[in-house]
Amino acid sequence: MVTTADLCQDPTYQEECPPMGLDEILDRVALGRLVTVVGSGSVDRLTREVIAIPVADLPTTTLVLSWLPPTSRPEIVTFVHTVQRTAAAVANRPRSVPAAPDPRAAKVRSS
């Protein structure tokens, strides 16, 4: 984990994310030309050349999608219904509790 003070020590750090697509941002990071903060939603797009490190003193964020109402575009209506169904399913899903370790399980010893 790093802090914003740590990031500010790096000469390639930009506090504001550059106005470019995520692919170009990741390319610049991979080439060592840029250090910046992006949302956690971009984690799935990282390559082996780029890693994500949590920034301890930044607040968490929530991604919110919006559009101008009313919309009659079928693709937006379908997307909204899908998001609403998915959000409801996730909200109603029971949270799993990790099982306690089995005391009978074998213990691995290193020599």
C-alpha cells in the first residue's frame, strides 16, 4: 500500500488522470512514463507489466452510470433492466461465511 505523499515523490506521477483512454494510460504506465490513480474497475484491464497498488489515504469510490431520461433507445433500456436485475440479485445473495478449519486436517511441516 502507498500514500498520496509516496506518489508525489515519483516524477512521473500525475494527480489528475490524463484525458485519454484507459489503454493509452496503461501503455504509458507500462513504459514507465506515467504513474496515476485509476478506479478499481480498471483492474480487469491490467497487464503483467502493470500492477495495481491500493492508495491508503484516498477515499473509496462508487461507479455510477447515468443517462438523460426519457430514453427510448432499446439498447439502453435493455442495459438498464439487466443492471437492475443484477444489482437486485447481488443485494439478495446470502453472504458466505468462511468455514472454520477442520481440526482433523493434516498440517504441513517444513524442514
